[in-house]
Amino acid sequence: MVRENFKTHCANVTKKMKRQWSAREKLMVITYHEKGHSKCSTAEKFNIQPKQLREWLNNKEQLLKTAPHIQKLNTSARSKYLLLEDELFEWFKES
């Protein structure tokens, strides 16, 4: 909802900022959930969507293997030409 600010005569629009969670923080939320709290109550407490919590639970093994400060598990797109890139890398190493 837009409301006029009488002091500056311009509209204020509230905007939700995206929050990036590190692997350590995601594991802390998962641990809180595993102590007996429901998915909905856990999601509400940490202000996240239940779908986001389900994804974290599915990726728990990967989160345990990554460094604590990592925020994204998928860092880059998969290669379309894997064999070509391998040959190019070998050629680059030789020269």
C-alpha cells in the first residue's frame, strides 16, 4: 500500500529485501526443525517459506559437506560441451 508522506511529499513504498542464508545458518534452522518443531512453525519463526525449508531439508547432506560461509550450492551452470572443454584445458596446460 502506498501512503503519502506529508513531510517530504513523496510516496513511501515498502519493499521486502531478499535474505541470503549461509550453509551454517541453514543447518541451524534444520536443527531447530529436527528438535520437534513443525515445518510451518519453523518457517514462521525464521521468516522463510515452508518450501524453502523443504528444499534445505532435501539438500542437508550437501550442506553438511560445504564450507560454512557458502550461500549457494549451485555456483555455475553445467557445461554443454564437457569433452571439448576438457580437450581445450589439456591443450592450454601443454602450451
